Amino acid sequence: MNLSTFIANRITFNRQKSFSRFIIRLSAVATAISVAVMIITLSFVNGFQETVSQKIFSFWGHIHVQYKQGDRSPTSEEISITKNDTVLTALKNNSQVKSIHPFATRYSILKTKDEMEGIMVKGLDSNYDFKHFNQFLQEGKWLHFNETSYSREILISTHTANQLKLKLQDSVLIYFIRPDGTLRPDKLEIVGIYKTGIEQYDNSFAIADIKLIQRLNGWQSSQIGGYEIFLNDYHQMQQTSQELYELDVFPLEWDTKTIRDIYPNIFDWLGMQDVTRNVLIGFMLLVAIINLITCLIILVLERVRMVGVLKTLGATDWTVQKIFLRYSITITITGIILGTALGLGLLFIQQQTGFITLKEEAYFMSTAAVKIVWWQVTAVCLGTMIICFLSLMIPSFLVNKITPIKAIRFR
């Protein structure tokens, strides 16, 4: 063990009550809080973005293939396209494509004896993988499809059920507007109630059989509103959408759009969380740096006489600097370890108990979601240590200004 390490350890682990001991503890705690806040912030932002994104993807898929309609509203009805097995096979051959499902939507009115509610009915077929919806189902079951006719079952959201005072196995009249402007009623049974937590979906959509939509629109069984495509990796949405559109067999009158293009407001809002996250992390790093620099300056001033004695005995400026740098690194590492343990501990508790709750109408979830990305945790720890070490080089140069004679006389 060299001289600087020996002296730094003696100072750091000195059990005598002193002002420097208090400063050491305070600095370690402040560093720990900064590291914990950074880890917690990253995990909460990751969890929030992941949860909301997956809810949108589960409800709508990652890419839509539809007839070109320009800048159509996400809640407007589609112009039909005709199923094309050649195109469908080419779409499925893309390595990123996990599954493809036909769908169609239609405006309607749900009516009970005393209430009525406008709704957009989303029609799906018997091959649809309802595992995507499992997280949303609150009560009941999924649709039962008939081979010969359309299913007379429907799923509604908790919002719609509350508005119309409906429950499972109740019957509800559904009215569709005919092309001639007249209303056509039908009676459907409520077999399931869902809740996504996304107001735009819960307030607007119900789930039914696509055959019902085809019948009301006067479509053939081969006519659909479009295809929902689910991918293996949602990060590849934009690239895969472009690849599918550029297929040789892809019809010129069809279009591909990612769900990000269809609902840009939600994804822009999610992107804003990155700005908030970066500002908070920068602020916490600044607090940690200022805290450690202040701590080192106080420690240098408190040990001025020791510096004078060491220089008198022949110690170089760099040797004395290393004492205080090792001193500060010990504080930094202690703070990082404690902060990491504190941050991860709170995150694991949140995962198990969900004690941090949110207003679902505003945040699309009732409890704060957590996603721990381990490379981010490692980056926070290493980044904090490196940045703090480089910052601590500045106050350590105070040692160079101390002369032995004045230092020994310092009070």
C-alpha cells in the first residue's frame, strides 16, 4: 500500500468525531440519493413508455395495410380492400412479421331502454389471436364465432358499460346507419367487458364479428377494411412498413402505415418523457458534482496543516492530490453502491406491491410501471463515477497553492 492510499484510508475511516466525518457522511448520502433518483427515473420512464406502447400495439397491431385514404382520421371507417392471397403470402414472408389479421370498423349506436351511446365497432375474424387482448379483459370471455353466420356477441369497454348501465349477458340494441340514411337495429349479447386504460379506445370502441360489418356494408366475404400486422420487434416498425410497401406484388392503391403514424399525438407525448428524463438526470448529476466538489474543498481546508507537514517531509503536489482524490473516490463509490441498492430496492418493491399509484385517465395506467434496463443501471454507476472523478480534479489543484510554512501556521 503506497503513502497516499494509507493516509487516505486513515482519514476516511477515522472514527473520531469531527466536522469532516459529518461532511463525508453527508456527501455519501447526497451521492446515493442522486444515483437512486437517476436509476428510478430511468426505470419509471422505461416502464411508462413500454406499457403505453404495448397497450396501443396490442389493440391495433404495429402496422396497418389499408386502401390509400390520405390523412384519414384514426376513427374513420375504411374503404374496403379485397383479400389477396399472393400479397398476404408476401407479407408473411418478411422476417419481422409475426402475424396478420383482417379487420374492419363501422360507426354505430348502442341503445338501452333509457340510454344510448355512439360507438365504433371493430370487427375481427375467428383466426384473430385474442392473446393480444388478454391484459385488457376485465370480465367475461372472447367472442364465439359461427361458421355459417355472424356472431351475435359483442365486447364493450368498462366506460361504455357504466354509461349504459350494462353488465355481462345483457342484451343491447345496436343501430347501424344504412347507405340510404335509415337506421338498422340488431340485438347483440354482451359477453365481455374490457379496459385498456387509454381513454381514446375505451370511450370509442367495441369488439364484434367482422362478418357483421361485412353484412351491414353489403360487402362480400373477401372484402375487409384492412390488415393488422404484428411484428417480432416493434423498433423495426418504420423499416418493415417501408419494406412491405415496396414489395413487387403490393397493390398500388394500398398503403402501409405504422401505428406511430396513425396516432402521432400519443407517441409524441411519450417522446416528451425522454426530455423530462434527461433534464432530471442532468440535474441529479449536477447536484452530485457540486456536492462532492464542496466536500473536497472543505476537506482540503480542514487538512491544510497536514498538507504542510507532508510537503515539508518531501511529498510532491501530486502525492498530496492523490490523497484527497482517493478520499473523494471512496465517498463516491460508497454513495454509488448505497444509491444503487436504494434505487433497485424501491423499484423491486414497486414491482411487487404497486404502492405508487397514478390517475389512469391521465397516464393510461393505474400503477407506475417499472422496467429495469441493466445496461442503463451500469451506465449510471460508471458515468457518475467518471464524471465525478474528472470534476474532483479541479478542487484538488488547491493543494498546489498551499506552501509548507503558511500551511503549518494555518488555524
